[in-house]
Amino acid sequence: MTVTYPLVFLSTRAAVKTQSENKSVYQAVMEVLEREGVLGLYSGLSSSLFGIAVTNGVYYYFYERSKGIFLTGRKKGLTTIESILTGLIAGSATTIISNPLWVVQTSQAVHTMDPNTQSKNLGFLETVQHILAKFGMKGFFRGIGPALVLVVNPVIQYSVFEQLKNVLASRRKLRRRGGLTDWDFFVLGAISKLGNVLYYFHSVIKARLQAGATKYKSSLNALATILRDEGIEGLYKGMRSKLLQSVLTAAILFAFQRRIFLITKAYQYLAWFLSVTTPLYLTFQR
């Protein structure tokens, strides 16, 4: 997350801008560096890392609880439908609980984007106080509607990844080319993330609501207003940065996930080998 966060930062800023701009990722980076320095690209990083930690903890808690309910009284594992439902339940609960943290992160990322102001970057607690003073407690739940819709994204991503992995593995097996490599997992992880392009406009609506845009009365109103004022392209602002960040993150995640699995497996073999050979060694040393 730390490596790719500047792309998250850039996509968030691009998503909340209502004026039309056709800047490349490079131009956007240079503009931030000129005005705010390197640290400007990491505005909201601490909130984002905290949000990820909370999100993961809450997600796995609700996932295991939901899984336990489905498996009550039986020994078989979850069916495909039950796995999807379990993921949706855990994802929805996580979104509701963690949304305040992402509102803070979005507010931090866009706080200094107006070139006509001399606002300084706000810390986590300062941003919380700013949101409370301006919007009250309800301000922490702005954008909750689009965020809940986006819960389906990981389900789609994982399903696409598994299907592609099975197809490629079958072809490799038929052609006797061996198993899948780290590069295969990297590419498959990246491709599986591309399917989320269809849902990107929800991210734009969520970012604008979380940033505190007061001209939108609801998610549907935001959708209609953006289409009326900015056209269809307004719903995909910041997509290049976000897509690049998402693809890199997913690719790195799946590649490292497999590598960690192989390392763990190697250590298990080593532990087994030592458990067998150590008693023999000690026996012969007597």
C-alpha cells in the first residue's frame, strides 16, 4: 500500500475535481511535487494504513463468524454460493465500520488541492475535528451507499482470478509445461483487477461524497449531476491512476502470496526433516 499510495492519492484528487482536466499521471505528480513536495503525495497515508489494518481485522472477524454459522452442524466446507454470501456479509459489515476512516483519508488527500488556498496538511485528529465541526457525526458516513456497492468488487476479482488460474493450469498440464510461475500469478492478478473498471464510477461518487461535496443530495443525485454537468467522462476521472494502482497492488499481492506459501511449505519440510534426523544424530552421538 505504501508503495502505490501516491497513485491512490492522485486518483482521489482527480475524482473530486469537477472541472475538466486532461493531465497525465506524470503531469499530476509533478504538479503536486512543485506545490507540496514529496510528502504531499502521501497526504492521508497514515489514515489509509490504519484503515487497512482495521478493515482486515473486522473483515476476517465477520467472515469467520458468518462461516461458522453456515457450517453449523456439518463437516463439509462452504459451497460457492455460501462463500460469496459470507464474503458479502463480511464486506458489508467492514464497510460500515471502517467508512469513517476512509472519510478522514479522503479529506486529508483533498484538503490542500485548491491552488488558491494556503491550507496546510492536516493530521488525523485535526481532520476528525474538522469533519465534526463542519458536518457532525453524520459526516463520517458520507459515501456509505457507493462504498457498499463496491463490496462486490473483491468477489468479482477473486472469482475471475480463480477461473483464469484454472484455465491456464489446465493448458499447462495438457502441454506438459509444468506448474504456474510467479510471473503467471502476477499477470493473472493484474488481469483479474481489470474487471473492476465497470464499477469505477461508484468510486468517483464515493470520493466526492466523502470529500464533503455539499451540492449532492444523495448518491443517485450525484450520479445524475455528474452526467449532466460533466458527461460520462466525469464518472471516470482519476481512473488511470486508480487502475494502475489497483493492477500493481493486485499483481504484487497474488505474486507474494504464492511466494510466501512456497517459503512456508519449504520451512515445513525443513522442520519435518530436522524432526526425523535430529533424534538419529543424537542417537549416534551417544
